[in-house]
Amino acid sequence: MSSSSTCPLMNCRCPRPEASHRLFCFPWAGGGSIFYANWANYLPPNIEVYGITLRGRETRMAEKPCASSQETVAEIASTIASELGDKPIIFFGHSMGCLLAYETAVLLKKVYGRQPEHMYLSGVSAPHTKSRRENMRDLSDVKDEEFHEHLKQLGGTPQELLDNQELLKIYLPALKADYTMVYQIAYERPTGPAALTCNFTFFDGIQDEDHNYDDWKELTQGSFSLYKMPGGHFYLKEPYNYLRILEFIRRDFPQAFGC
């Protein structure tokens, strides 16, 4: 199997045929793959990095954005299993990407009989967290003006995008699709043993709102570690913080001698 996928879903800027592991990075709402694809520059040759490109952005701009979390997760899981599943895998996801990463891992385990060796998660409460479910808002049918105001209140969307009406019109369909998916990934606490057995490492911004970490602990039979870094919801955009995250990944997956 070639180390780089021809599927537009996967952005691998630095193919590494000899890598022992593949790291898949899931975007936040409105985000793309480029931020993550560049992480390969800071990781050793034993880790090949794939940024996930959802429909309606970057190289998939011509495609209609997908507002179904189930369909999006199924596409990602199927692509990994059929094209890129011949090596051990690692997941990272922030905010919406955190939720998509977890849902994809569960589907991979259920349908394809495999799971990530490690989940690096960030910036959001678990799908079954009560406060998150109670405060969720369905934004799929709101008018553009109301959605624009909601984005301003949330923060995180570049100001130059919010101030440019023509550009915002281009990106609004993808943004609305993403927030619709976030709304969909909310349900009651799963019963029985956790579906996953891999270890979870959770990162969060010190100034971000509180996320219920105990709920995330319930979603794996593996270990759970928490690390907080300076900053708000998008703390990981700061080089100091994302380099620290990559240090954890390097520590957990050291390069073998001679690799």
C-alpha cells in the first residue's frame, strides 16, 4: 500500500513510506487540514501525518459540505480501513474534530475490528456530558445573519473572515454543516463497558470553559491523562502549545533505532 492516499479526504504533505505509524488529525468546526499537515515537520520519520479535509473546503471546495456526522464518520473510517489501514494508527482531534475522532474510532472498532493505538483529544466535552447536551443549539436552519452573530459570540473564527461578507458567504455552508454535526454528536451515557480500550490523552486551554473530563474517562478502558496549556479555546494555534502536544506524541511513539 502506498504511504500517500489519492483520496481528497486525506492531506499528506510529507509522505513517509517507511513510517511505522500514521497520525490522523481531525479539524475543528470551519477548519481544514493544512494546519495539521504541517505537523510532519516537527515529528520524526516513524510518524506519517494526515490532515483530514472535509467536503466544502480547501481541495474539496467544489463539493457540497456534509451536514451528517454519521456520513462524515463513515467516509473517514472507510477510507482509513480500505486505503491507509495497513499500519498502526493514531488520532488527534480538537473541538468538533475531537468528537469526530472519537466517533470514527468507535466505528472503526465496531465495523473493521481495529482502533487507534492512542487518542489525543482536545477542547470539548464528551458526547454524553449532560451540560453539553442541555446547552446545545441546532443552528442548521438559522438565517445567515443570526449564524454570523453566533460565530462572533463563540470566537475562534478569523476576524478578517467575519468582516468580509463576500468571503463569509463562501464559507458559511461549510460552517453551518460543521455546527450541525456538532449538534448531532450528543447522546445519553453509553451503557456497558467502554467501546475503546486505547489510552486517551486530553489537552485543554486553561482559559477555555470547563469540560467534563470524568465523562471522557468513561469512554475508554485504557488510561486517561489531562494536560492544560495557556490560552483559550484555540490555545493549540500558538506554536508553544502545539509543539508541546507534538512532544507528547513523540514521547509515546519514539523512533526505533535504525528506522
